[in-house]
Amino acid sequence: MPQLNIVLFEPEIPANTGNIGRTCVATGTRLHLIEPLGFQLTEKAIKRAGMDYWPQLDVTRYCDFQDFLERNPGARIYMATTKAKKMYTQVQYEPDCYLMFGKESAGIPEEMLVEHQDTCVRIPMIGETRSLNLSNSVAIMLYEALRQNNFSGMKLEGNLHRLQW
């Protein structure tokens, strides 16, 4: 069964990665971490943000972007950047595509963006806002990709515990 993928390029803040990991578990999404990381995966901040979900996470680490490309041949990568011309809602996400996000302080290097300009996307913002929080950006784009793929395999209805609708 196809599975969406989140790629974090050199993430720096452990709480963001923990939150993203938790979102990946809740959506059945794989997480790919491209080193160097700005923290150790054993840090308390990751465990606190990811809570008890971290052991359930499908996560793979890579020594650099080239290693990622070699181990995921033919990957359709959508790169999130404030420099993109297209909005994230203007593309059709394949059920097994890769949504890539850059490090908190600098984003994805422009040299990489130029090589993938057809699949660079942006989240609209007002004025000169530099960027959104990384875990928020991941959630926004991931849920658009999930929506476009009809939330495949996800629970679509909730139930009250004590009362009834």
C-alpha cells in the first residue's frame, strides 16, 4: 500500500521533530531524517513531544541528501520553501510522494531548490513573515496530501465516550 513520506533536511529543534514524529504515527506516514541533526534522537524534548508514539514511528536516517536520493530512487519530492512560485494546494500529491522541509534556521539550500524547482511549493503568508513553525508547516502540507488521497486508511469518524450525537 502506498505511504506518504515526510523528509526533514538537517532539523535543528528536537521538539519540532518530536511533534512531527507524532503526526507521522497518527497518519501512517514515514519520517526521513537527513543528517546532521541538531540534537540526539534520545533527547528528552523529542520524547516529550512525541510522547509514547516514538517507538511506533517508521523513521529512517540518512548521512546526507545524496544518501537519501540513492536509497529512494525515483522519489517524487515536493520541497517546501518560501521561495517557491506555486502554492502547496496547486499540485497533485501522489499517494507515495515525499514532502521535504528544511532546517528551521535556513530552510532547504537554494542549490537543491533550483534542481527541483518544478516541485517546490509554498504556504501563503501575510506580509514579510519569514516562515511558519516547522511542525505546523509539515501538518498543513501533509493533511493536504492526505485529503487529496481521500485520507486513505484513516479513521474518518469519531465516537463520543459517554454521550451520543
